[in-house]
Amino acid sequence: MQRCFFSLSFDAAQQQQLAACQPVDQYPEALWHPPANLHLTLVFLGQQSEETQQQLWQNALPLLNDTPAFELCFDHLAQFHQAKVLFLGLQTEVPALMTLQQQLSALCQPVLTGPQPEQFLPHVTLARKIRPEFSFRQPAGPVRLRCTEVGFYHSVSTVSGVRYLCKERQTLV
């Protein structure tokens, strides 16, 4: 069993663009995500067997093969207060992203365990353990990224923290 999720895959240059929005100097006590971990989760699947993971990926391929690439514009920093997470968000809803997330979520519904968010809020987590008194929404970027790949990731705990490893990747048309 492994913790896994579907995510937009960003290349190293895109991850560096996202990392440039991390206000590390303002919040040195936060746990900052390294650039290689920056991603946009589409569906979190929790703990799944290898067999279920393979089946989900195979079931997702026809959908992904018909999904066109699209552009996102990240333009503000905000916080999930209860979780103490600082994230980079989108001001404008992107229909192609929302459709992709809804379709993947529906495909995964039979195997999802645990609570799922009531509403999908597209974001890239930049840091954890942000003190709640840092309540804000401030402009950032803008960072415009062409999204051309979806990946299937594993969450792996290491001595230096969690790493997200891409197990499968599909290029959008």
C-alpha cells in the first residue's frame, strides 16, 4: 500500500518558477517544499494497493489521451489556516483544469478512502507549518505555465522529509 495521487506534472524549469514565489525570508520557521515537490494535486487517492494503482492509471489513460494541454496563471499567495499551509493559487477558474479534475475524481470515486474536499481549489502548496496569525492573501507572480502532462505520484517518507515520485506520466494532446 502506498499513498498516491494524480497531479499535474511540472518540469524542472516550471518548478523553479513556482519556487521563486516562496517568501522564505518572511517566514523562516515554515517547512518549505523543495522545487522538485511542487505540483498541483488533481485527486488524492490515499493508501492504495499496487494492483489498484495500475488499474486506476490504465482507466485514466483514455481520458488523458483526449485532454488538451492548457495554461494556468498562478497569481496570489493564500493560506489554509487550519492546515497551516501556504499556497500559490489561481485567481481565474480554468475550465479545462476543472473538467479534468472532475473526470479523474469520478473515475477514482470507487476506491477513494477518507474525506474528500467538498470543492476542488486548484493550488500549489509552497510551505507547511505557517503560523495562523499570518492570515493573508497577497499578489504573487504572475506565473504562467503551460500544463502538458499529468502524472501518477507516490508520496515517500525520507529522513529529509516527504518526496513525491512520479510513477507514471502522460502527455496531454
